[in-house]
Amino acid sequence: MAIVQTNVIYTSQKNTDTIQELTEKYPFLKRETIGYSVLGRPITCLKLGTGSKKVFYNGSFHANEWMTSVVLLYFIEELSDAFLKRQRFYGVDLERLFRKVTLFIVPMVNPDGVDVVNQAIKNEAILRGVEQIADRYPSIPYPDGWKANIRGVDLNLQFPAEWKMAREIKFGQGFTTFAPRDFVGEGPLTEPEALAIYSFTLRHMFR
């Protein structure tokens, strides 16, 4: 029976539980916490392979794109199952592949934001803060239009490369403060989720 359910709503807890089940069933699948979200939720990476070529996939940078987490978890399960059974995967010899390649996957970069979209935040004080941010941008549907982390910073716009240019563009579009989407933050790498991905990437220098 498949572990990854593709017909349910995913939250940070569902992501954590699914990763736990996958690593229990496939002991060669290694798990590492690479950082924590604003609310202290783990940002977890799964690793498969021992090769020198390092490849990195990640999902749910944007909160309302949480389906990308499901896709990656489903992919991991299919891949791991074929590897366990020593089956070719879409024609590929996995044992040979993973002697050359190490695959790193972070299924959910933005767990707090995903929980906003899928209404898994129960703390009333935190919810009030999120709703106050949403109220400043009534043209963006709430919660479905929420792309940012819990503080209202768009994680995709947090990296040092061309951050000032991104700020100029997004400020020109009216995103000058914490928002459901498109606010670059008060500087690059102010948000723990973005910093975790940045630091992890520098450690490995992925292909």
C-alpha cells in the first residue's frame, strides 16, 4: 500500500508524518533537518545515493503551491520502491545511477505558509497577525492567494543575487511591506526558511 496519499490536503504535520513513514520503510533513505521555519517547524531533506554529482529538488517555496510537496514525496516513494526491488526506473538502472549521483529533496520549504493556506494554524494570535497582513491586500484572495511565509515575506525573493533589483520591481508594484505575496523582505536572507536553503546549497554546491 502506498504511503504517499495524493488525494488529501497536505500540512506541515502531514509532510513530517509522511517523511517518517518513508524513512522507516526505506532505511537507505536518509533524513536531515536543514533548518526551521519561523514557527519552529522542521525543514527536512531526504537524501538518496552516494555519488559525487549532487542534484537538489525542493517544493512549496510558495505556500499555495503545496501540491509540489505531494509530487516530490510521490516521486521519492516510487524511486525508493524501485531501488529496493532492484527494478529499473523508467528504463534507468538505479543502482548504477546512485553510485554516480546523490539526490537531495526538500519537499516543503515553507511549512508555516502551507499551514496558512490549508488552515492548519490554530493559534489565534498568530492567525490574527496573518489576517492583518491579508487585510492590507484585499485584491489577493485569502487564504488561497497566500504565497509568503508566516511573516509575509516571499521566500523566492529572499536571495542575495539581484535582491535590490527585485526590491525595486516589487516596490514599484506596490508590495512595500509584509504581504501575502511578492514582498522581498527587509533585506536578503532575513527569513529562516530562505537562509536554510541558501546555507544548504552553499554546503553542497549542487549541479
